[in-house]
Amino acid sequence: MPTAEAEAEWDAFEARLKFSTLLGSLSASVAAAQKAARFLMVNKHCGEDLFEVALEWLEKDDMNLRIKIWGIWEELSEMAMREQHVDYINRIRDNIQHFMDNICPPERPIAANIRIVRKGVERMHKLGLFSNTRAKELDEMLKHRTSSSQNPDLDAVEAAHKQDPGEEAHDMKHRWPNAFGDNKPSGAKRPTDKKQIEQRIEEDRERHKRLKESIWQIGNGEHEESDKMWEECSDIDEGDLMAAEDETSEMLGISIDELRRRFPAQTPVAAV
Amino acid sequence: MTDQANIGPHPSFVHTRKQFFTQQEIEILSSHPKLRSAKEDSTRLQVVNLMDNMRQHIRLPTRTLATGVMYYHTFRLTRADLEYSPYDAASASLFVACKIEDTLKRSKEIIAAAKNYRLSAAEQIPWDSGNFDAGAKNAIGMERLVLETIGFDFRSRVPQEMIVKLCKYWCLPKDTVYRTAFDASLDLYRTYAPLKMTSGIMALACIELALKIHNVTLPSLDTTDEDGVTKQTGHRYATPIVKFADRGRVMETVHDLLDLYEHAQAPFTTRLGAKYSKDDFVRIKLEFKQIMETENLARYASSDELESDEIKQNGSTDNMDMDTPQSKTRSTTTSPKEVNGISKEESLREQTSMKEGTLRYMVDIERAKHEKEVVYDYFHDKTEEYEVEEEVPKPKRRRQ
């Protein structure tokens, strides 16, 4: 029953076309990235073709699109690792450098993209896609690019985000007039057009939602959640005692005063 | 005619959520024809298993599951009068819990998770594909019922945090005792224990079980406290935070868990059940039995305590389950000795049909109680108009 409802498998030619359309209408949401990744998983038989398509799209001159395609690799690596699909895992491993060079090109690094890619590499590393050394190497490389970042336009967006992540787009225009066109970027680089920046602000808002989710999302590992709790939980304090009093008095159906009468010897928590 | 004219507007009914149930109350509620069947236990395991799988699939943290399962249990027990599928109730409970724990998920994502969790990535159906619209609508419809059942009282009890704190406090090994206790705390939601106990008691029960499994002893658990007061109440835990934890209740919770491990059959797996054999649990159960015999503890501490409290407190124990203004009387009436199962059951169940007046939800029990006491007199005189609700169940409700 489930397979009947899932997206159908296509032959290689149709799959290429379909995937192309999918990439053309890609949004920055997780759902869109997951949809594309799922398409790759369904059409494993023409994985090579589909990778080719994605690499072609990565060459397009739209930095926003490139970073959206990066979202697909993140989702795909998670799906592939879960199912141990060796072909895709190897493809991602082999092409990671290529992806990075396209998304954060060394000659034209964009801090806003680098930030996302670094997080993504970390996520992939956690999934076990890269060895520790490889992950470190990639991270170092990205870090290096961050420091040499020279694109004033998208960097301005990045700076604005840092100042106030919840900033509204029109406020940003007001505050960062130079980010939206008029100034000529240094060197021979093309100016990033205004529309692209606005689009990026919208998309970053979508990514922000994802970031918020990641605060409470649990990992896949068996002990990941319990370990995280162990790390994050504070020691017993006054607040716990009060919560315990509340709960107990309600359980026994007595008032807190009555409870305190029944359990008088109250060692101060600090002395414990 | 003139009498009629003198009657003001109905003061409306007040509903407060019952946060804690006793074993006895749970048994009374489970005796409803719909819940009495032997299948009910396996339904419960199945539903909680499903909820656990769903929440792992959409990566919800334990606290959301804990809250959701509490709502589900309460709903299942008190709303037996409704026709619904337990799976819809489970999805709706999880949906409400997501909002309350601030781990927002769309209703469609939750419904889709129920289907997708066992499928491979390629087979999964995207939540926005339209396949889950009907299910999501259902969940949203049931959301209101769940909210009413919990009386818009969003407090919940999550023992996991307390487990961490106590394990750290007692310097227990993280890789063995803590992890086992954490797993046990998740299994606990397959029982009714979370409805009966405070988070401190649940945490202690999980830790005690984990200690036995790993054969670790905790000095403070096994030495008798010198403090006269704590001894008197049967308390044996030296940490101030758990001083309220009654040993009998902790043991009751441990046994709820052990019973679960004994009876849960595949495919309704429990976390610890997958790691340890039934023989282990039988052995541990015997050990705990000995402890209970030496300490002279009954299997169900929560019921006994209710009884004795009632005598001491002249009935203020069950002041939470009053649904009608009339029920406020108890502080003035003398309690009849016999247990009246039916009226108790009625008082525990949600009231679905109101003759007149509005139903209001109140979180502060004291305030609700006070208000009911104030309006009681007015109701009492007009016997003819309220006879069904007023006179009959009132005095019988107090059990001894």
C-alpha cells in the first residue's frame, strides 16, 4: 500500500526531466529539500544521471539556488546513511569538495553560504559520513574562506542577520542601503542584484525556522537524547523542591502547608 | 411563578483537571464496558508504542511524548462514553502535546509519521501530499476533546530530568544505571503509573529498578534514616528533594514496571524488555517482593494512602473530582462507610451533557473549591430543579 502512494519510479530520461523541474522550483524549506532527496532515493537506479543534473544546476549563476541544492545533499546523506545506500554515500563523499567549491567558491566566498555549509558538514559528520580528519579538513577550508570573504553584498545580509536575526526586510533596506545595489563591489565581481538579496532574506527566514527546530529535535542515536539531557541538566536546586512540593501536595490532596507539617525536617538544598 | 422569577442566572459549572488518579480510581474507570475487554491492555501498549515510534520519526523529544501519553491515558479512561478510534486520540494527544511543549509540528506531519515511521526513505509519503488531509482534520477535531479532558490545565510531569539530577547527585554511573533508568522511564508510559505518581516518585522507581538490574547499591537507599519524622512516614530517601517520596509508592511504581515487562509480549516491545530476558525480571521481582515483605508494604500504596488520608483530613483528599457545585458539600457531610463504585465512577468521568449553564475550566483547585462552597447553599434549597445531579450522588461519593 505505501509503495503505491509513493512517487513512482521513472526511466532515466524522464527522471532527469522531472528532477530538473524539481530543482527549478526548489524552495528553501526542509520539506522541499526532503522531497528532492526522496526523489533521488526513489530513483536510485538512475542515481548517476540525477547527480549529473544536480551538478549542472550547481553551475548556474544563482548563489541562492546553489545553497538550496546544498540542503538536498544534507537530507540525502541522512536518508542514505539510514538505509546504508552505498552508492549515494560514496557519491556525496567524492563530490563534497566539488559542492563546496560551487556553493562557496574560493574566488568569491559568501559568508552567508559558508555559515550554512559549515553547519551542514558538521551534521554530515555526525551522521558518520566523514572521518574526523576529513571533517576537520573541510571545516578548516571553510573557515579559511570565511576569513577571506569578500562579497560585500551577500555579506551585508549576513552582517545584518548577525546584528538582529529577526530583522524585517524593509528595516534592513533602511539600515543597510549599500547592501541592495548601488555600491560597486570591489574587483571584477558581478554585483549581486537586489532581488536576489531580498529573496535570500526570505529564504533565510525559512532556514531560521529549521534552526529553531534543531534546538529541540532529538538525534537518531539510541543514547543521543539521554546523553544530551545528562549534559544539559542542572543540579538539584530550590526550584525542584518547590515543584516537588506542588506535585506531592496535589497528589495527596493536601495543602502545601499541611505537606510541610508532615515533612518538617527540611535540609536546605544548598547544604546537600 | 414568583419563585421562578427570583432565580438568577445559572452560576455555571466549574471543571478542574484531575492531575492524579489513585490505583483504585483507575480500576473503577477501567471497569467501563468499553475498556473492560482483555484487549484493552494490548491496545494501550500498541498505542503508546505507536506514539513513541511517531515521535522518534519526527524527532520529538521525550517530554513531548510524556505529555502526549499522559493526555492519551486521561482521555482514554475518562471519555469512554465517546466513539473514537484510540489511534486518532493518540495523534490528537501528541498534537496537543507538541503545542504545549513548544515543539511545533503540523497535524499532517504527525499523521504522516504514523504511516511513515516504518517505511524506507524512498517509500515515505510526503506529509504535504494530500494523503493525510482527512486524518489531520480528524486530529484537529479531536484536539478540542483532548483539551477539554485535561481542562486546559497544561501542567505535566516529566521524570527524566529528575532521573538525571538524582543520578548526578548520587554519583551513579552514567553508562549503566542512568541509561537503564532512562529507558525504564520511557517504558513507564506504557503503564498508568504516570497518572498516579509525581515525577520524583517515577524517577526514584526507575533508578531503583536500574540499580537492581546492574547490581549497584546506593547507601542512602538501604540505610535507615535517623530522622524520626521521615521514618514515621516510611520515607527512606535522604535527599531533600525526594523526601516526599513515599517508599510504598515507589515500590508500587517499580511493580507496575515489572508487571509490564512480565506481560508485554512481542511485538509490543519495551525498551528494557528488548535488552533483558524475562528471567532477569522474574529474579528482580522476587528481590523486590522480599523488600516489600520486610518493609511491610502493600502492592498498591496509592489506594491505601487515599483512604487513611481521608479519615485524617475529613475527606479533603478527593476534592479535585467534583464536577458539580453540589459536590462541594463534603467538608460538612459525614462520609458514609461503604464505597459506592457507581457514583465514584460518575464523578471521575467527564461530564458530557450539561442541562444548563456554562462549563468553565479552572486550574486552581482551591479557588474552584471555594467557589463551589459559596454557591452550594443556593443550589441546596432548590432541590426539585437539580435533583438528578444534586442529591443522589452527593453523600455517597465519599468512600472510606
